[in-house]
Amino acid sequence: MQVEMQGLTKHFGATKAVNDFSITLYDGELVCLLGPSGCGKSTVLNMLAGILPVTKGKILFDGEDVTKHPPEQRGIGLVFQNYALYPHMTVMGNICFPLEIQNVPKAERIRRATEMAELVHMGDYLNRRPKQLSGGQQQRVAIARALVKNPRLLLLDEPLSNLDARLRLEMREEIRRIQLQTQVTTVFVTHDQEEAMSISDHIALMKDGYLQQHEKPQALYDEPANQFVADFLGNPPINNLEGTAQGDRFVSNDGSSFVCRGIEVVPSGTKINLAIRAESFVMENEKADSFMKCKIISVYQLGKEEMAQVEFGGNIFRAYISLENNIKAGDEVYLSLKDRGVFFFDKESGRRYI
């Protein structure tokens, strides 16, 4: 099912939780609503579900306006952060419950519940109760219960936040497997950028109730629309060097400078953040005025490469350096930049110069 949100807005009194949110989710894709706590992503999900009324805007399911439809008329499956399983029911009873409410015949309920349990790898646990299951197993049951109704839209509200790191990794892979197998259009809310990058077809990144960028995960990383997007995505975080554009050179606040390809797009004299991914530095063999003259502060070994903490012009940043360079703390090195992973952002507005 295709989902369109047109100018979606939600106010709680004087508080504007979501502002003019407009995106299209295409049939069969998994889209992550990503952003920091309080950015409005769960509010968007609750408006999609019909739990929260819309202040302004429209929600269309396959072209049908469902903005004022109650949840039971939208054909959705919803999985919460706390699973919300019924403790007195078995796994079979929990998965069957939505079908029982719909007065589906018992034999059909059992057939469909068994099928869903097998899909989420819980077929051997149908007679157990929630307290006899691990967190990951309870999450699988919650997903099966949401899917047993054959929903047009599956909504997942931070479903992995209660799990430990290893189980989170396993369960996000399972959610992606299940979504690809069922081909149900899915919205996944998370504040974890790694989670969103790993399983999404598209990511909608939010801040303060506004959509910042809606793109495929790699495109979001490679072509951030503004400073916030660049800062939010990436581990380690992107480096921001404060300074000024002067012709073809970047000049740091202490007067240190180097030739920076592409900086000509910035009006000369403009104060900028030069944003550089840690993997976008190149170690140079020659000493030249056109390169960044840097000092190594510390070095950390990360298997086949090293992470160096580096100082240039009063700016301290992180850079991946090959082990072959044999650098150590205190060394003076000369660096240049790759074309990829280097961005110019206006210091005041955060907008990107392209």
C-alpha cells in the first residue's frame, strides 16, 4: 500500500509537535522515521495509526483519505516499545486475539496464528506464556500478532529499545527478513541511526517537528541536505572545522589554511563549517603549503587501520589512517581531502553549499 502524508501537522496547545510533514511511502517498502527524542517521529506514527487526531493536513492510503478514520478502519498492525502482550494468554492466544475480536472462526484463527508463528520462528513456543519468553521472543510474538490481521500498514514504535545490544542486532535483521517476506509497507520509528541505516529502504530524518531530509540511507549519508543531517549520521560523528572560505582555500580561525577542492562554491569571506567524514582524509608524503599541516594528538588501533585524533588550526578532529603510515602521538603530518565526504555548511544557518 502507498501512504501519502500531505502537510501533516500536530499541535498540543501551544506546542507544535509536527509541522507541515509531507512524504510518500511506496508500496512494500520499509521507511524509518529517525531523529532525536522529542523530534515528533512517534507523533507522526500515532497520527498514521489514528491514535492521535490530525491538527492539519491529510493522510492517504492508496489515494483514500483516511485522516478522520478510527484505527480499526485503517487496516494497520501496531507494535509498541513494551510489546503489550497479555500475560495470562499463551503465545497462541496472544497471536489469535486480534482475529478473535474480528470473529474469525477458530480453525482459521489457529491456522493463521500458526503460520505467523512459523514466520517469526516461534512455532515451537505456542503453548508458553510471555513470562517464559526472552525479550526477543516476546518481540517476535508482538510482531506476529500485528501481522496476523494481514494489515495494509505495519507500524513499529521503537520496538528494539528494551533489548540488549546483541539482541537488537539480531532482531533488526529479523524484522527486515519478515518485512521482505510479507512485503507489507512498514514504518519503523527509531532514534538509532545505525538501526535505520541498516534496514531501511528510505529514511525520513526529523528535527523539532520538521522533516529535514527523506532519502535512501546511503544517499542521506553521502549527500546531507544541511548541517543537522551531516551531524546526526555517521560513527564517528562528522568532523566540523570552523573557519572561512577564501577563494580556493579554507582558512581556520587561527589563520592556518590549505587548498580545498570545491570550496569555490562558497562566497569568499563567508564563515563556514568544513564538515569532513573521518574516512575522507589522505596522508600525503610531501610537505606543501597546499596541504593541511597537522599534529597527531593520539592514535587508537582498530584492526586493519588506526583512528587518529588530529589538530589543525585549533580544530581537533578524528581521521582514519592506514597502519602502513606508522604514525604516533606528536608526529607532524600533511593531509589532503578526498572528494567524497566533504561538505561546506554556512556557519549561521547550517545550509549546505553545493
